[in-house]
Amino acid sequence: MRVDETPYENENRGVVIVDARKFLTLWRAHRPGLQREIARGNPDTWRQDYRYPAAAEGFSHGFKNPVPLAQVGYTEWDHTAVSYKFLWLGRQEQAEHFRYVTFTNGIARTIWLFSHGCSAFPVECPMSSAHKLHRAAAAAGTRLFTVRDVQEGLIPVNHPPPYH
């Protein structure tokens, strides 16, 4: 997989090597929409997705032409749910903490990785949320990188990574 450097903002884009199980749990926590339905799938349903063949083709080129990292967003927020017992008496409050990921690009590549049993893989995320994503879903023993770190060779990109 590859991350592309642009003429700007490379230090504001993070690369997180995520634990596949933790990441899938966060993706499945996304509330409404099409992404939630795909996230709740399994290898059999993912292989039926219309985008899956394109992802398989993309991965078939290997290191000669690696596929781009999926681009994701991570959201974390707190909410207080208020409920009442009979006739507005007995107000109860319950704090809720929501955490989830959404995709900007790369769902097909990610479900391809999931369906092939990949246990960890890199994703791209804005640095504004990359630290939180790293805390929530990073593969054990990995650290957060910026796109600039990757481009400057602070992580190996010329041979198969150890988490493959």
C-alpha cells in the first residue's frame, strides 16, 4: 500500500497502522447510512460488493504498483441522554461516549483486506483526529506517522512490512 505526498499538508495527514478487529468495531459503530450496512457485513457479503473486483485487481499488482491507503475520519464525542420515569418525575441522566470511523475513500480496499484475514493495515487520517484513532485502534507496538515521515523514509516502504 502507498501514501501519496502532495505539495502541501503532508505534516497534517497521519498514517495509523490499525488493528483490523478494533478498526472494524469502530466502523460498525457508525450510526446511519450505507457505510454502516457494509461494515456489518462479513467476508461472504463483502465479496459480493460491486467494488470488490476493482480492489482485487488493484492489490494484484503488489509492490510494483501499490494501492493507496484508505482515507478515513475518526470521531469521538460525549452525549448525555436524559430520560424520565412516570410523568416527568425521576429524571435520569446517562453519559454516553461515541467513537466511530467513516471513510472518505477506500472502502473496497478495506473490505478486501478484511476478507483476506489481514490483522493490521495502514490508513490515512487527518492529524486532527489521528492521535485519537491511534489510541483507539492502533496495532500493538506501532506508532503514529505523518505522510511526511513516510516520504522521508522513517518507516520502510521498499519491502514487505512486518505487519503484512
